[in-house]
Amino acid sequence: MEEIAKDITLGVSHAVEILAALIIGIAVLQALWRYGNSFIKTNSISKESIRVHFGSSVAVALELLLGADVLATAVAPSWNDIGKLAAIAVIRTALNFFLERELKHIRQVKLTTVEEENKRA
């Protein structure tokens, strides 16, 4: 029974990892497309907007990858597995924290800029 549970959780874990990779891949393609369009069109999307969208996708992917790691070690983990999970969790959580902080800063700067433009108008 434990072996079946382990196989299922590992399968789900791999599926979640693939989903995270797809999210990042799609985000990269969208960022490249938008960046390319910014040179062609005059009323293009700002570079900050591209960064925010891409960063949000990466943040979601990081959360999914952390969940996949938790799933992978959910059934009968060894102390070595737990140690690896802890290290990965700390690194991914720190990356996500700083990414979210930067995205929040970019959004606030953008909001402030829009408010200032509205006051002038």
C-alpha cells in the first residue's frame, strides 16, 4: 500500500513539475512576443509591464515546484530527503519572497506614476 501511495505522489509531483515548466516556457514566449512587438508598435506595452507579467508567472511556477517537492517527499521520507526538502524550500521561498517584493515595488511605482499623470490632466 505504501508503494502505491509513493507511486501516486511521485506521479502527481512530476505532473506538477511539468506544469511549472510549461508555465515558465509560455511566460518566456509571451515576454519575447511582447518585447518584439514593443519595437514594431508605437503604442506598445512598457518593459516594466512585461517584467511584471513574467515575474508573476515565475512566482507561480516557484510555488508549484515547491509543492511538487513536498509531494515527492510526502510518503516515507528519509532524513536525507527531509534535509534536501528543507534546503530547497528555503531557497525557493527566498526567491519567491524577493521576486514578489520587486513586483510589488514595480506595481507601486506604476500606480504612483499613473496617479501623478491623472493629477496633471
